[in-house]
Amino acid sequence: MMVTLLGATTLVLVTLAPWVLSAAAGGKNLKSPQKVEVDVIDDNFILRWNRSEESVGNVTFSFDYQKPEMDNWIKLPGCQNMTSTKCNFSSLKLNIYDEIKLRIRAEKENTSSWCEVDSFTPFRKAQIGPPEVHLEAEDKAIVIYISPPGTEDSVMWALDRSSFTYSLVIWKNSSSVEERIENIYSRHKISKLSPETTYCLKVKAALLTSRKIGVYGPVHCIKTTVENELPPPENIEVIVQNQNYVLKWDYTYANMTFQVQWLHAFLKRKPGNHLYKWKQIPDCENVTTTQCVFPPNTFQKGIYLLRVQASDGNNTSFWSEEIKFDTEIQASLLPPVFNIRSLSDSLHISIGAPKWSENKPVIQDYPLIYEILFWENTSKAERKIIKKKTDVTIPNLKPLTVYCVKARAHSMDEKLNKSSVFSDVVCEETKSGNTSKIWLIIGIFTVLLALPFVIYAVKVLLRCINYVFFPSLKPSSNIDEYFSEQSLKNLLLSTSEEQIEKCLIIENISTIATVEETNQTDEDHKKYSSQTSEDSGNYSNEDESENKTSEELQQDFI
């Protein structure tokens, strides 16, 4: 009985234990935190959340995290037993391209259920923070040095530090009129400002490749200096003359010396100070004119920055505004070099690359087309052909005639839109005409016309030779007459035709007598004819056969 009572008491205590714990905590279960948000700015990972109404008091919050390759949840460093509604877990070493999961719960004497946060990829979640800005003032300009967002050992932007572009907003401190400048790099110079004037600006960064745009940083203000005695050179430009680059600029004062420096444009993309990487152009140092000339082979293919500084021996101006110099776009095309080979009725032209004064060929990486003009030396009527190939043949020319040729190149790229000047004129005489071909054609035509006559003459000659040396064997006249056409026809038809006897009806004797007389007369006549005929045999045979027939008829009727 006692054992049964103790067992029932234990069961009641176990059943009531959760209620007792809940009552001890205030009589209600803790609810999970609400509206959990993750902010990733550069390499800073911040968690924010809202308390529930029941979690006011001595309630703490803890986070766990889980990586894709993990099965278990791990406590998130920096976010355990937090009494505030914010924690920073930037110390956690994460792969910024891997997905991560987070969960949070409230804790007091008891704990709430876990609240899972939507999984996220740090790099996709990350926002670009404000860059660091350093300003230097001149009399009429401000030089801006910008450091990329994050720290130098930043993990988030480690692959993109040189890909950042920046934009800024600048205004006079005494005015609210703002000016925006887009797509600048880590070093930028704002010119044409007023001396002794305070300007304020703010800068933001962007990664165009990742379509990320940051937020503006804090406002920075600086005052320009007193106007310098020597102004910087202005209106700098590069032109091409006589296959050389000519750098020109404008300057107010005379009796000055100038120097020109250049820098690779890509260095402006890289953060840091590149002040000592500027280099002097050899032919543009201490020049006394407002221009300098340097050969195209001074620069390899690429984009460069150029700047000019003035000096009077005692004072030096600030550097001029930098200009961009693209060798591919700003450099002009040089005229092509070609060789001519003369043919009988044409000229073969081989076009080659132009060469510098050192006889080095010019390397041009963009496609070209060639315009070729040619004319007779005694005439000014020019004819034009345009070809993409470097081997060109001009056909249908006069033999033994001097032709002159000149050519120029055009870029096929519409963006460049460049053409060279015409090359030097080269004259060449064509060779003698195609007389051999003409005579060959005439000969063939003559042979074709004479061929029927030749064939006829050969036939006649063969007939004569056969008649003289190979006569034909003819049968005698008797055999020939015997096998005459009529006899052969009778012979051939004798097998198919039926023999029909000839019958005569004699009405009276007088008629017979008449017949006899007539036969007699015919007989005498035939006898005479048989004597005078050259071939009497046939006629005599015929007469005998006829006489026999007549005699047989007479006997029958008698």
C-alpha cells in the first residue's frame, strides 16, 4: 500500500514539474526572438533582433550556426548569452561564397524554442561600406585620395579592391549647389576651383561587375590655398604631325620652361599613392616652347596619363590637369608601304606595314582597308579601287605604258574612324602587250576555218591514190547485164510470186495469118538488129524464145 502511494506521488510530481518550472519563471513559457536581421557591411557581420514582450528582464540570447558540410549546430562566437539585441560575429572565419545557417533562442531559467534565420551567402548579402578619403588642397584644385572600403586585409573585397569605382558630390560650404562627378578612381583631381574657398564633399564606392553600390561616407571639407604666382598649363592636347606625336598646351607667360610626365592609366585603379611612379618623357624635359615632339615608339600600345608643369627658375606651378592618352585611338595611321611588279597588261601591288625611322615595322592590331589610286603618267584621270587584301592586281592596262600609284589606309573600326595620308607616288611601266596570245587566237581561228578544206583535199587525194594504186575489180559486161537491177528484182521476186501462164484467144484464122506476117516481119527486123548489135547473144536468145513460143501457139491452134 505504501509503495503504491509513493509511486502515485512520484508520478504527480513528474507530471507537474514543467508547470512548476514555468510558474517559477513567471508562469509563462519564453517566446523566441522576433525579426532577426543580418547586416553584412564589408567584413563586419552584425545580427539584430527584437525582444518578445515576455522576454523583458534578465533574459539572454544565444546563437548557433551551421555550415553546409556540418551536421551539428555550433555555438556562434561573439553571440552567446547576449543581454542586448545586437551582436557582432565578424571574428568567425567563413568562406564568403558558402551558404550559412543561423538560429537564436531566448534563455532565462528555461529556454524558448529555436528560431531559425533564413540561410544566406555572405558575399551576396554584403554591402559596400563608405571608403576612406584623404584631401590635399591647391590654389585652384583639390586632390582626392580614396582608399577602398574595408581594411587592407579584407576578405570580402580581396578580389575586387582594384575594381572599385567611385562617385562624389562636391559643393561650396557657403552654397547648397551640388556638383556630381561619376566614375572616378582612387586618385582624382578636381580643377577649376576658386582660391581660398572651402569646399565639402562626400564619396561612395561601387562594384559595377557585381552590381553593388555603396553608401556615401561622411562629409569632408577643405579650403583651397592662396593663388599661386605661376598658374598651371592649360588646354593640353596631343596631335600627330609627320609621323610624330606633338604635345601642345597654352600658357600665359613667356620665357618659361616646361616638363612633361606620364603614368600608366591602370595605376589609378590601384589604391595607394603613385606619386613617385610618374616618369619623364625624354624629349619633353626643360623645353622652352609650349609644345614638345616625341616619336610614336616612345609608348607601347596602351592608355597613359600626361601632365605638364611650368617653371621660371625660382617658382614652379602646380601640375596641370591630367589628360588621357590612348595610343590606339589618338595616334594616326601611317601610310602603307607597297611594292609594284609590272606585268604585260596589269600591275601587281604588294602592301606592307609602314616603318619607323629606325626601319622597324609598325604593329597595328586593328583591321585595315586600303584605298589605291592609279593613273597614266601622261594623264590626270585617276581611278580608285578599295581592297581589304594586301595583294592587289590592277588588270586591263595598256602595254608599254607608265602608270603611277599611291595608297592610304583606313581603319575598319567605326569607333576609331581614322585614315592615313597618302603614300609617296610610285610609277611603273607595264610590259609589252599580249602579242603571243593574240597570235595564238588568230592561229586557232585560221585552223578552224581551213579545216574543212583540208579534210576535203585529203579525201580527194585518198580517192586518187586508191584509183591509181588500188583499182576496183569490176565484172564483165555479160555478168553485169545478167545481174542487172531488173533481173535481180525478178530473181528476188520469183520465190514469192506465183508463175502465171499467158493464154491467147484466137478468134479466126485471118487473125492468125496476120500474126504470122507480123511475126515474120519482126523476125527479119530482129535478125538485122542482131547483126548490127555489139552483144548479139542476148537479142538472139530472146528472138529464139519468142519464135518458139509463136510456133507452139500455131501448132496448138492447127
